[in-house]
Amino acid sequence: MPMTVPLRSGRPPVWVVAALALLLIAGCSQAAPSTRTAAVPRAADQHLRVAVGDDVFLRRGAASSQLGLFADGPAPGIFETLTSLTPSFGTAPGLAVSWEARSPTEWRFELRRNVRFHDGTPLTAAAVVESLRRALSPDADTPGGGVRWLGAPRGLEADSSSAVDEHVVAIALSEPNLRLAEQLANPRTGVQAPGTRAGDGRTAATTPTGTGPFRFSSYTPGLDLEVVANPDYWDGPPQLASITFRFGAEEKASLLLATGEVEAVGHVSADLLANVTDGPDQRVVSRPARSAMLLFNRGGIGRWSTLQEDAVRRAVALTLDRAAVAEAAWSGVGEPEDSVIPPVVLGAADAAGPERRDVAAAEELLTGAGWLPGPGGIRIRKGDRLALDLLVRRDSDGLPVAAAAIREQLAAVGIATSMTADPADRFTPLQRVNAGSFDLFLDVRSQEDANPCALCRFFTVRPGGDLTVSGTVRAGAAADALYDQVHTAGSPETARRLAAEFIQVAVAEEVVALPLATLPNAWLVSPRLEQFEPSAVGGAQRWHGVFLSR
């Protein structure tokens, strides 16, 4: 008998409604979006201007190669996914109105009728199949092709999809995966029109062409991206006539709002948001779904092999005051957490955290391993200093401040840390992680889809794992087995429980990660911006019902 996951509809289950109500009561948003609609007088000019900091599309290497498809970049409303995220990280209909798992490797998705791409091409199963093939193609030179992204849905290959009929897509996976519908809510899986890709708009083939409420208008790398309303959108035309996303230094975010140059500032770094002075603009934050964490290289060699020792990894974890790090780096914005997976994703699943801070126990572990106090207070063993290379992913989001707090705390127990790269090092932080040339890596990662174990991929070498990180930050065989179980679990509730167990192994038993805090997706908006609700996943931001008041 085939295994069936119930077909989804637009109406959320009772537990989702209850959870959402509790979150709202708890005050997850510092400034609740307006609920006024028709009574609010609309401005004659419905052109929205949004400042979004650096041009993340340009920063990826090939400018605009995936314009509008990044999970952690601005969402211009061009593309839509087969499934969509609910506020509590469940799944809801997107371009697919229903879906069914006939077995752990066989899926069917039924598409909406009467949907057209911006170029007039109808949305069909064949178009979805072609879009998935291009998104999963490792050949960037394939016409309309792209580079397969890390973290793609487990078992989904370029040739996995086929059209059953005009409106039904069949997917045959290479690995068991009952989380596929949850993973297809990732903005990276946005469906593109046949023969097109998310490029810079210079040719028809490189013009971002989706089914969303806004159409691509223009893109100037490093300067701005403009989209205009799609009057033929399947759910009715949007309220806004156009949106211009301005790129540039976000330090002037508050000034841009105050002078009326923009009506919204998105993706504000946590460190900058904490310093914004109160004014007529509103500070709006999403539910916390970004995880700040410290990763341990247990698979390094040579100078980066120190954390192969369990005693040293555990001593680092026992030493650090995570609440103090969170207070220093994300005061008033982030909250210290016990799990790498944000609580809003785990729901009611109990995520036990790392061992409680115990500096005396940390010092005892180090001494027992032969690391004895030496000159300058730094421990030594057989002439070698206990020195760790602390790598920071980027100079924003409060990470440099967090790194400074971590260094100070580790120095107190005799562990030196260095943040200076080798002068000959030409690699980015992520490339150094891939090469294993680090000891500690301070990172912020976003929950990108509804799979509760999405962030588990950095700690497993099983299919679906991110080998660029898990090769050195692996949580071991027990975690690998749990990862497989997550993807064969018949219900989201069971998957959440197993994901919580996975993280328990990673942070408490194997000590390859230390959760520090969860962070929201933060915005500053003008009081004129109506019906705006910040998405916890930046790339899933919705603009369809947003409008400007007078």
C-alpha cells in the first residue's frame, strides 16, 4: 500500500492557529503591521522604494546569475514556489494546490490552473519539470541552466521530475525523502518560465520570468533592481505599481527613512538595528529564524587539528557564557537559544541544549588532557601553545562583536584565539571552511524552508548533507542515522522531534556546534507602509497586498 501524506489546503490546522496566536501574544514583532485595509486612504503614487543594503546578487560572484531566487536576499516577487511557508514554518499551497507522497521516493504535485508566466507562457507540468531540471543542473553553460546549489532537496536530481499530464508533476527521488514538499518552499526553487533564467535582463533568455505578482523591469548591479506590477497575476493584481530595491550601505538606513528617500529598509544587520534611534519610522521584526552558532573543526589536520580532542571541544563549550555573548552582540534583538534550530521551527519539540556553563570543569578537562598554564596565561603542552584560529563569516550581523566576547572568555581559561588569516590566504571564510583551514567558525544561518532539519545538513555526510561544512563539522554516526529518520518520518511532528534529537547529539554529545542566539529578519518601515508583514525568510517576503497610504 502506498504511503500517503495528506493533501494540503489553504486552511491551516488548529495547532498552527494556536501556535501563531501564542507567538503574537508573546510579542514577536516590536511594531505590529497595520490591519487597516479599505478604510486607509491610498496614496496616488504606489511606487515603493526599499533599501536592502549590499547587492547580494552581485556579491555571489556572477552578477545577477540567480536574481530573485536567493533565500537570504531581497524577494522582488518575481518567482513563486510549488509550496509556500506558513508563519510557523509549515507548508501551504503555492503554485501547487495539493501534493501527495505515494512512497518515500515517489511524489505527485497538482498545479494551479489558469496561471501564466510573465511572458504569457502557461504554467504547465512540463514547464515545472524544465525549471527543476535547470535549477539542479551542474552545468552553468547549459542554455538557461544554472549551478546546483548546496542544500538542494534530498534525492532531487535533474532528471527526477516528469509530467504526468498538463497539470500534474511526478517526482521520483534517488533517496527517501518525505520532507520534499517542505523543502520545495525554499525560494531557490522558484519556478522559471521555459527557456529563461534569473539573469540580468539583457536578453529574453536572461530576463527573470516567473509567475509572481511583480515583473522584472530593470537591474543595475550594485545600484538598484526595479519590478513592476503584474496585472494578470492569478490572485489578482498587486496594490503597488512598482518596487525599487536600492542597494548600498545600510548604515544610513534611518536617515533614508527620515528624509523620505525610501519607505522601507530591509535586512538590517542586528548590530545596526540595536543602534537605530527611535523616530517616526517603525521597527518591525519577523519571528526569529536565523541561527547564530559557533562551529568546531573536529576533522582538521596539521595546525587545525587541535579540536579533534574531545576534551578541548568540551572545554570551549563549558567556558563560553552564551547569554553574555548574545547580550554583547545582539542586545534587544537576538535571544540566547539551546538549539541550532530556531524554536519557531521546532514547535513543541523539546530541544535540550549543551551542558551548562562550568568554567572550573573546563579548566579541569584541559589540565587532565595535559594542557597546563604557561607564559602569559596561555596553556601549553609539550611546548605547543593552546591557540585556536577563530574564523568569522562576515563583518556584520553582530558577528565581530560576538567574536570579541568569545575571545575574551576563552583567554580567561588559557585558550588563545587568533582572527588573523595567513597573509598568503586568498580564500573567503566559506572556502576556508571547505578546506578545513580553521578551528572555530562563527556563522549565522537562515532556516530556508519548512523542513525542521534544514540546518542539520551542516553536520551530516548523509545524502542531503552539506559536505563543504560537514566534512570537518560532522556530528557522527548517531546523527547521520537520525538525519535519515527525519526524512522518512511520516509526520512533521515526528520529524521535529527527531530533528531536536539530532541537534542534541551535535551540541551536547559530539560538541561540534554551540548555539548562541536566534535572530529575526529586521526591517525599518515608514508608517505609510500598510499590510506589511516581515517574513522570517528574506527570500520569501510577500508584497502582493502591501500598499502606501497618503
